[in-house]
Amino acid sequence: MVDISRVQQADAHALRSWTAVAVLLGCATLVSLLLDPHVSLTSQAMIYVLAVVIGAYKLDWVHSAVCAVGAVTALNFFFVPPRLTFDVESEEHLLALFVMLVVALVISHLAAGLRRESRNAALNEQRARQLQALASDLAMVGTPEEVVALGQHALKVAFDGPNLLVLGDAQGQLSAATDLPDDVRDGLRCCIAEGAVLGPGTGRWPGLNAWYLPLGDAGRVVGAARVLPADSGDTGGREHARALVSLLAQALWRIRLSNSMQAAQAEAQRQQVQSTFLAAVSHDLRTPLATIVGAASALRTQHEKLPPAEQHRLLESIASEAGYLSTVTENTLQLVRLTSLQETPKRDWESIEEIVGAVLARVRQRDSGRRIRSRVGAGLPLLKADPVLLAQMIENLLDNALKYSEGEIGLEVHTSGQRLFIDVKDRGAGIEPAQQDLIFEPYRRGDQSGQRGAGLGLALCRAIAQAHLGTLTHRRRRGGGTCFCVALPLDEPQPVGEPLT
């Protein structure tokens, strides 16, 4: 269908050109006949020269040349004596006709060349603007899919088509080659393998009916393009196509390098976090380990000499320090898992009332003053969560409140909209403004109370909240103190039946 349409367009253009030649010669002859009684043969010749100049400006070289020959022939037939014949009675008239023919052909040639240069200049300007616009658009994109979309649009604007733009993977396989004809697929693969332009006028596979252009240089080819129409003599069109795909290749490589840099930065950050973990753990575990080793050594070597009260104190010290070591180790391992981007929590439908109840049962063993006051709303919906992680988050928040505040501690659980909120409130000294952005970072502690700790609790709590697609924020309470608020999304629809435990 495309070839038939082009043939029809060419035929229509040729018909219009020949019609223009006939009209120009007819008008020149008619005007010369009307002015014949009043002007000389020279003036009539100038009328035909004017027709040749107009034809040279409007028509291509072949039709303008035919117009020039036709003008000399018409002048000779109608106005050079003897009239209405092709004979020339004098050498002077013959020389005039010959000079007029040469002048007409020269004017036609020069006008055709000027018209061709003007057309090429306009085309080059249009192509330069397209390259500039494409470069500006490519600077704003961030995905290969966007680059491909811009590239396909640019090829469609510059060439009649049908055009094709496909990307290759690291192994040189085409991402969209399964439904292509064999010859097109082979051309694209060969273009990627050789890293060179194939097709008419390139010296490589000249029998192809299209240009195959690699996206990139040899060794860094990320895809290929197929461009139609491909004329072996259209050097400018081929170079423009190469410029287009070169811009696309640069954008694709920029995106790949950016992704690689981001991955490298993420890996470096992960390694740094792990190194920080190891350094902080070794620092925070040294003191309790020394205490445990010292107490155990004293019990072993001086068991018979120590009074029962001292033995009991040493055993209590061992148990306390071992519990602290267990908490630090568990928090560290959980934080590493959640921040490594390699593990996601296994979420299932859970009852928040049961999770809160289990946490309170454990924490109240350490709350000798019975300071915690809980208020859990009735009929709360089920929550899709990891119960172990969620319990660890609530327990860490309560332990922080017990450690850094005095007086009553509130634990409230309620819903609002499509979110479930867990609030832990205390009446402590609060968080200094300079520390508010740092307390959620690992191994940062916002207190100045001298309490020991690894600074992992709040960092782990925020990581757990984010792993459940929620948030952990804090605010100062009116009258003093701090409120930590966990907001978790409620998934729909809710399951039917007993909650999973």
C-alpha cells in the first residue's frame, strides 16, 4: 500500500509539472501573438525567456529544460520568418535562437541548483532544530521506555517509515524481535553485532531496502533502528538518521550509568551501614561482656569465699547484662535485615489486640511501678503485618518511654479512616530541636541523661513501620513530654473468619 501510494503521488506530481510547462509556453505564445503588431522579435524572445525563468524557479531540472527547449521551438515556429515552419531564413536568426537556447538552459540549470540548495538549507535547518529539540527532551527523561518513545516519534517525523527502534540486552538479544520478519530480525542483530550502519550506500549489505543503524559505538551498542525509505544517494538523510540514533544511544547510556551509579552508591551505603553496625555493636557489647566475664570469673574462682548476697548480686548482674546483649543483638539483626533491601517481612492477617496484649505482658515484668496505661479501641479491624516485628516495635517504644521518662506512660490504639494508629506517650524531658532529625538514625540517641544504649531502638521502629508501608513520627506534647505515633494502612477487604495467628 505504501509503494502504490508513492507511485500515485509521483504520477500526480509529474502531471502537474507537465501541465505547468504547457501553460507557461501557451501563455508566452499568446502574449507574443497579441503584441506581435507592436513589438520586435527580440521583445518576443524576452517574453519566452521570462517563461523559462518562471519555469526554472518552479519546476525541477528536467521539466525546466524541456520548457527552455519548447520556448525556443515555439518562438522559431510562430515568429521567426518563415513563420509556421521550423525553417530559419537567415543565419542571424539561427544564431539568436541558439544563443536563446543556451541562455534558457543556463538559467534553468542555475535556478534548479539554487532551488536545490535552498531546499537543502531548509531541510538541514529543520533537521538541526529536530536534533536540538530531541536533545532537550532526552535530557529530561529517566527511563529507557521514555527514550524509545521519543526516538520512535523523532524517526516518524524525519522519515516516512515504517521505522523500527528496539533495544538489546547485555547478551545482544533484542527485546522486541519475536514478531519480526526473519530478514528484519537478522539485519537488526547483525547491526548490533557489527556496530555499524547497514543498507544502501553504506558498503555493508547494500541489497537491503532499509538502513539499519546501531544505537552506540562498537562494544557499547544498546539497540538498533531500522529506517525507511533508504536511498543510496541520500547521504544527508543517512547522516541525520545516525545523528538521531546517536542522541538516543547517549541518553540510554546516561540512564544505564546513572542506574549503575545509584546501585553502587546503594551498595556502598549498605556496606557503610554494616560497617557502622559492626563498629557500634563491638563498642556497645564490650562493657556488658566485660561485666559478665568478670562476674562469672568471680563466681567461679571465689564462690566459697563470697557471701550469698554478693553471689546473688553477681548473678543478677550477669542476667541483666545478658538480657541487654540479647536486646542489642536482636535489634541489630532486625535492622540489618530490614535495611538491606533483600528481605521483606512476611505479612499475614493479625489481631492488634493480641499483639499489644503479648507486649504488655512482657514489658510489665520490667515496669515495677505499673506506669503503663493502655487504651485499645473496641472492634479494631485485622492488620496485615508481621506479628514479631510489630511486637518488637511496640516493645522498643515502651522501653524507651520507661527509660527516658518518669510518671505515667500511655499506649493508645485506634483507627481513623483507612489507617490504624499506635501512640506511645510519655512525660519525659522531650527531644531537643537539634536532635529531632537525628533520633531515627542508627546509633543516635537524643537524650542527655547518661542512660546507656546502642541507639538502635527508634531506627529499628521506623524501619519496621516502613516495611509495613506505614510511618513513625513524633511530636512534643502539650505540658511536656513526647508522643511517638505509628500509622499503619488497613488492607481491604478484611478476611472472613477467625484471625490468623
